[in-house]
Amino acid sequence: MKPFLLNAAFYLLSGAVLAGAAGTVLLRRPLYCALSLLFTLLATSGLYILLGAELAGYLQIIVYAGAVMALFILAIHMTGQDEALKVPPLPRLLLMAAGAGAAGLFALLMLASARFFIAFVKLAPEPYSVAEQAGLIFGRYAPQFELLSLLVLAGIAGAVLTAKKKL
Amino acid sequence: MMNFLPLTESVSLAHIVGLGVAVFAAGAFGFLVRRNLIVLLMCVELMLNGANIVLVAFSRAPGAVDPQVWVIFMFAVAAAEAGVGLALAVLIWRRLGTLDIDALKELKG
């Protein structure tokens, strides 16, 4: 593919990610927020694939956009979404303070990572293969992987025990 | 497997990290200003997503595969977090009849 097309794809996907993030934060109805977040997640998976993280991109579609977002939409339907519209909006001063805080966070994080930008301005030439990543997961990170499976099991048990009416 | 890289000189690490940090900051802003419990959880997911973008960006540094593996680990953590968080939201809805976090005053001293 031509570099021009790659750049265009990168900026298009970045715009989609940011637009979806803004919609998630600003839209009033929780269901619209969820759909906006879904849009963000799909655009992000496209970005991952563009950046050579193919396994992460496909897993993002399956796990995040598929499973987690289905859970969110199910929870929204279970709890009734219209009551959110009755809440009065926040005072303007509070909104401005939160905006200033988020902008400060952005500036701080960019400043903190700025010294790495000089080190790797060019992107690495080769994307990493699934086999390489699998070798890492089941090799160096095997204990962490097993701990993670315990965490997911605890999550399942906790969710069932919390949401069940009668034990 | 298609080789999509390099993205030429005009897209650098700073762009991708900037995007991730912007998504993180947007999630933090939403977490501060929204009051619906489920929307708050969505904002946390947005922040996790921003962190993932930064990890993928830094995995493009020469010789660094590890961050992509961490992204895959973060998917599992996020799934567990969403499951427990939404179960709590459903429980609160059933007990109080609302998801407005301003209505949760039982822990106030």
C-alpha cells in the first residue's frame, strides 16, 4: 500500500476514535453512550491492525466490542435508561474544573512521555507474529497468565454472587 | 500476514501516544462529570482503551514485543472488571431504584 493511503487511514481512524470517545462522554442517553463506545473500540481495533498489533486488534473485536459491550447493553436494558434524562445538569463551574483537570492530565502525561519521542521517532519495520507473542505468553509470562485466569474466575464468581437475588 | 508498516515519517510515535493520552483524558473527564453508574464504567473502559493504545504505540519501538502481550492481558482484566462492576450496578438498581451516584449516600459518615 502507498504511504499516503496508510497516513490517511491512520488519521481517519484516529478521528473516529476521538469522535467516539467524545460521544461516549457527552451523549445523554446511556444506550447512545454505549454505541459510541462500541464505535471507538472498533476504530481502535482498526488502528491496532494498522500498527502491526494484529492479534490485539482481532481480540479487541471479539472480547471488547463483542463480549464486554454486549454485557454493557444488557445491563442498560436491565436497569432502564430513561431515568438518566431526569437528572439536572452539573453546575458550569464544576464542568470547567473537570475540563481543566482533564487538560492538565493530558499535558502532564504528554510531558512525561516526551523524552521517549526522540528515542524512537521512526516506527519499527516488522510487525510481530502471533507465534512470537504466544511464546511470550506461555513462556516468560506464564505465571502471570495463570494468575489472570484465577482473576477471571474470581470475577465470574463475584459477578454471579453479587447479582443473584437468592443464593 | 500483510506488512503495513512503516507509516512513513509523518506519523510518529508522538502522534499515536498523543491519541492514546487524549482518549485517556476524555475518559477521566467523563468519569468526573457523569453521574450514571453504567456510564461511569464506560468511561473507565475508555481510559483502559487509551492506555492500551499507548502500549501498542510503544510496542513499535525496536525489539519490544512485550507491550502487545500486556494489551492482551489487559483485555482479560477489563472483562473481569466490567463483569463485577455491572453486577454491582444491577444490584444497586434493584436496591435503590436508581443509578444516580448522588443517590448513594449510605456510606456518608
